[in-house]
Amino acid sequence: MGVKLLLEKAHVPGIRGYDVYRSEGGYRSVEKALKMAPADIVEEVKKSGLRGRGGAGFPAGMKWSFIAKPEGVPRHLVCNADESEPGTFKDRYLMENIPHLLIEGLIVASFALGSNATYIYIRGEYAWIVDILEQAINEAKQNGWLGKNILDTGFDCEIYVQRGAGAYICGEETALIESLEGKRGNPRIKPPFPAVKGVWDRPTVVNNVETLAAVVPVINMGGEEYAKIGVGRSTGTKLISACGNINKPGVYEIDMTISVEEFIYSEEFCGGIANGKRIKACIPGGSSVPILPANLLFKTAKGETRYMNYESLSDGGFATGSMMGSGGFIVLDEDQCIVKHTYTLARFYRHESCGQCSPCREGTGWMEKILKSIETGKGKMSDIDLLWDIQRKIEGNTICPLGDAAAWPVAAAIRHFRDEFEWHVNNPIECLNRNFGLAHYADEIHVPVTA
Amino acid sequence: MSEQQLFKVTIDNITIEVAPGTSILQAARSIGGDVAPPAMCFYSKLQGSGGKCRTCLVEVSKGSEKDPRPMPKLVASCRTTVMDGMEVKNITSPKVVDARAGVVEFLLLNHPLDCPICDQAGECHLQDLGYEHGKAGTRYEFQRRTFKKHDLGPYIQLHMTRCILCYRCVFTADQLTNSREHGVLSRGDHSEIATYIEKSLDNDFIGNVIDVCPVGALTDKTFRFKNRVWFTKPVDAHRDCPTCSGKAQLWMRGDEVFRVTARKDEWGEVKDTADGKPGWICNECRFEKKAANDWVIEGPSVINRHSVIAQGHYLGLKKPEETIVKVMSGQQPRFFMDIHDVSGVNKPNIELSLINGPATSDVFNETKKD
């Protein structure tokens, strides 16, 4: 059994309410943190090596230390609960089951950053979670953890929940800030970064739900203890939301030392591929990270075992690796069509592009149309190269990472599954009735031996 | 500002000194020529504009003197400020040329290319951009997107299909007028400029959205289909206007004033007036004053731009001599007929701007109408 830090108490009956949460040791970290100096808390988080759990994996302590502290200007902490990445539902699970953990983390982080008004920006589709969070905030307030002069330290803090209106792009931190300010959710051009000019031009830190919840064990255990869990620069535990063709879809907490193979096949986690099928491909970190065929998923290109952590999953770069991303683990079995799957993702990104900058606005629509024509047997061989060229011209040339997120899945699908695309083009009628199947995608990779 | 405060920046191997806070694009424009990246959405007179069209992408091969690392991605030169010792590659970087060709292709993807019937043709930035940085053909094989038509009132014509979503008109309405009535609706490739509920734009300075629009998406209804811009001659003129500076440019043919615009510089932006403020003009000057005697004409204006309209000015032009008389050894040319008497097309009583779409023979065929 691995270590559990976040979801350990998630199944205690009544943990959603304040009394049970408190009796299970909740809000200890606030008691501890409010006796510390804010700078020491930031130092503790830095020591823990906690990395942002939203997708990019940027060290949280570093992000906190970047916040500008001009005299007389309020600072803000914003919790990014706009979890809209297809395949990712870990924050939802956390907020639904153990909302006080997030509130606790938010109070500690607010104190460390000096935020007297903290916001939770939650996606509009999570309408019922708003009620859960607001109830938790009210309970925390009644018990003196929020409001004026918390624990007689003179620190005031209020937490507000703001609902989004159903846009994926508002998960991007600057678009989230725009939306929070009540404007159209268009990403801002950086610099200035939110740490300097964020909400209402005030210094702001935007963190993912899981990152902020993880602050609680960091403070309780101490940064150095926390850093001992996990491996290398992947410290602590990570929530993985596993879905797709597996026997046991759900949210799992892992300590980043297990291998991908174990994660998929062990009874403790995914429990193997559903209906006794074989695995064909997997997206290990949410829909925007590169898809990997089965052979590259379990072993890296060098023939080493691939583990569930930041470094190992990205081993080999984009050529033969992928990313940890947000932890949306999507498994595809041998009956799944990669072309159709890529088309579905392209359609999603086309629909969610904000339309602000031209490569993303026009390119995502173009890719979707081409993928649709290949999927429906109307494609040409040149379309595959065209797709490659389009994604290349979107990637890196846009204002925000949505352009990259739209380009990577298409690039990876062509990189690893080009023969499936070609099969679709060459067999325009057959491809409507039958899938390409597993083919050679699970075959052992030949590892060149150096003399 | 003292000498030491200036930043040294090298763009395409040309080194200049600029004040701190200058954007790479502005620095490149001060060098001018091919070094200046094209810009479709950036407008120096509008706060917050830029960064959206991605045509001005440049490569920063050296960040600054202190931190010489190159920037990992191409950056939008309009929104990146220069650092001391920065080295920038524009046309000397194959990466930039490639990315820019890609952006031009993206911008033209859903553009209708209806230049032959577009009033902007001849002074269109997208035409210039496509001509200078684009490829000859398109690889797009699908239907181009269309929009439901929106009526923006008696003065401004909106062609949403031509729009490249530069947001300039949104900034203009925000910064020049009392209230903004239009904006960007929807998102992604269906986002459009519109008033949510059909409403006419008639704020005092709203006509300036026509001037800032880089393409033919917002055009002047009072000039619609009246003439091609390269046939009209630009002259500087002014009038005593209570609302604006009254300094404008008239586009004339003979004695007729076809349209009135603000005066623009070589980058297509509104010129500053003597007091250093941008010379925006009001709706009255732009739409109502269409008689030559409303204005005091200062003289022909020089258009310092590479588009077709630069061909339309008088300065430096030699007046062509009458050669027929010389060739025919003193004989005068003789008219067989006056085409205007017999042509069915020349019907001045038909108001072309009231026709929805380009004029066809049906419009002139009076017998058919009866």
C-alpha cells in the first residue's frame, strides 16, 4: 500500500462536515502555520519540492516566492478549480468528498502569501460543488478559522467561491483572472505575470486545488519529511483520475514510485483492461499531453521501466515520451480508433479556443475538418503531412498554452500511429466498419545496443 | 532623457538606441523598411492592442546584455519591450519567416477573398500582408465560414466574413466613445464582432472604427461601392469643427468628395495633430460633410505606404502630354460618339450605396423593373 496524504480520510463517514473533519485532525496545519512567519511557510513549501498539480508541474514554493509585495497593494490567492481537461476529475473528487482539506490549505496559503480575500474559481458545470464548498466555508467561519482576526493572530481572511460559465480556456490562469474580474475569458499576454499584475492588477498567485490541498500535509509533516515521499523531483503524492477501458476507473492517490504497468494492472488501482482486451494506447496526463502506444508506455525508448512520475513519464521528450500533466489517465484498448479519438480531441479544442489569436482560432478548426474527413474515409495521403504542418505552425506561436494543447495530441497521434492514419486513407470504406486494431503497437521496441 | 538611459538593440544586424519601454516593433519601425515586422492587430494609438494576430512574431536570439539567453519561443514584437543589448532577428531568421507564412495562411483561411467587390481593396493591410509574406495558393479545401448579417446602422457596414478579429474596433469604442455598443461574441472560430441585440452604432467618434479596421470588415456606408480608393485623390483639408480637431483627409475625384478619413501615417495609423494627440475625427466630419465647400483644402497629401493607394497622389507626377496631335501631325482627334450618352450603365439617379451587394445589369435595366 502506498502512502496516502490527501485521500486518507476521504472515506470516513461524515468527513464532509466540520465536526468529523476536525476530530480526525483537521485544521492542525492552520494552528501550526499561523504561529510561523509567512516567509517560513513559503520556505517550507519550497523545501517540500511540491510541484503544481494543474498540469505544468511548476514548483509551488517558487511560484509563491515570485509574488510581488508592493507597499499598500492587496495580494490575492486564487484557487483554480476550473478542472475542464477531458479525462481529469481529481479535483472534483477531492472537493466533493473532503472540502475542508481544500479550505484548510487555502487558509495556510493565504496566510503565507498575505491574501485577505481568497477566491475559488470553480467551473460552472460543478454547480453542486459550489454548495458543498460554501457550506464548508460557513462552517470554518463559524469555528473561527476564517473571518477577522483568525486565532488571535490579527490575520483576516475571507474565501469566496466564483462560478465560471463553462469555458475550458478559463482554466488558463490569466483567462481565469479575466473571467474572475467579470470580463470575457481571454488569456492575457505575458509578461506581466500574475505574480506582478493579476486580479485587478494586484499581485496574484493562482494554484490548482490539489496543490493547495497538498499544502496541508506539507505543513503538518514539515517540508523535508514530505520531500522524502516520492522519487527525485517528483515529491509527495499525486491524485490520478483513471478512466477509459479499465476495470476500475476512479481517483487514486499514488506516491509516484509505482510503474505504469503496475498502475494499470494491479488490483489496488485500475485492475487491468476491461473485458480481457489488450491495451493499445494511453494518455497519461489529461487530453492535451501526447498519447503513447502501449510499447512506449510501459518501457521508455531506452528499455527502462516507465514510472508514474514527472520525470519518467516525460523521459524521451515528445519524441518517445509524454507528460504527467494534470493526472487524467486515459486508457484505450485494442478496439479504439486513434483517428476517431484524435478527431474527438481536435473537435474539443476547436470548440474551446477563445478565438483571440489567429493560429489557434483558425488552425484548430482546420485540423478538426481534416481529421473528420480522414475519419469518414474522405482523406488524402497529403492530409497527414498537412496536419503535421498545421500543428507545427500552431505550437509555440500562440498567446496561451491552449494552442500547444491542441497541437500536441495531433502531433503525437501522427508520430506514433501514422500507419493507422494511412490505413484510413487507403481503406476509405473498410475504415467505416472496422477498426485498425492493435497492430504492432504493443510489440517490444528494439533498443539499440551501443558497442 | 540623458544618453546613458537609452537601450541598445540590434534588429536584423542594425543597431539603434531607443528609450526603455519601447516595444521591439516600435524600435524596428524607427529603422523602417523590411526590418519592421508587419502588424495587423497592434495600433500604437490604442491602449492594450496587439499580441493577437501573431504576424509580428520575431526571434530574440539574445535576451539582453545581463541575461544573454535567447527567448525559447518566438515573441510578439508589438508587446515585448526591448532590453539593453537585445538582439532580434526578423527577416534574417528562417524560423520567423516560416511562422509568419503560417500565420498569413491562417488569417486567409476563412477570408472570403472578395477583394474585387471590397471597398477596402487597395488600402487593405491583409492584401499587403498576403502579398509580402504569404504563399500563392491555399491548402484549405473546406467551405469558408459565414455569419449571420448584422446591421450596424446608417453609417457603418459590417462584413463579418472579412474580419480577422484584431479587436482594434473594440479598443477604439472603449477608448474614444462614451459607451461601447459592440463587442466580440462567441468564441473560437465562430467569434464575431456584433452588437448582441441588433443596434446601430452612432456614438460621436464611432466612425473611427472604420479607420482602424485593417481589413474590409468595417467600411463606410456613405462611400460604399461609390469608387475604388486608388481612383480617388487624397487631399489634406480642415474645417472648424466643435467636436474634433477637424483635420481630415478628403478622397476626391474631380470636385466631388467621395469620402473623409483621418490622416494616416505610413503604418496606416492615425497621425498626431499639432498638439500631439491622435487626430481622430468625429462622425459629422466623416459622414456628413461631403461637399468640397465644407472644407478648407490644404493641398494634396503624400501617401507614404506601399499599397495601391500610394499610386493615387499628385506629387512628383508628370502631367501626361497630349501625344495624338503630335503623332497625327497637327490633326485633332475626333470622337465617334460619346459613350456616356449611349451607355445603359451610367444612370446617376441610381444610388449604388443603397443596393445590397455589387451592382449587376439588373439594377440598371429600367425596362425590366417596370
